[in-house]
Amino acid sequence: MNSTDLIRGLQGALNQGEYAELLGISRPFLNLILNGRREPGILAMRGLLRAFPDNRDEIVEAFELGIIAEREA
């Protein structure tokens, strides 16, 4: 699972404003991520780790896969 899919999956019933606030990123930036126009960065990863500590391994793996894919491109 890539980081964008993970972010979508963890959103649950939160609206974009609530979710962005939880992650510590702006709602417009979250919207760009969810629409595939931007890759989530370290701030999004930190927010996910704070908000969803039980999903730590899944979060780290998704972001590591993104870094590897960028290096190979």
C-alpha cells in the first residue's frame, strides 16, 4: 500500500478539515494528496504517527516504499 492509499484508508469518518488538523497539515494540502496531485511528506508522516500510533509499522512501510520508488524513478 502506498502512502496516499494509507492516508485515505485511515481517514475514516473525519471530514478533510478535521483530518488535516489531526495530521497537522493544511486542508488544501491534504486535498492535493488525496487527489494524487502531491506526495505526502514528512509532516504528513509525523501527523499519521502521532494520530495512529498503533499503525506505526504500516505507516513507516508505506512511506519507505514511496522513497524507494522515487529513487528508482
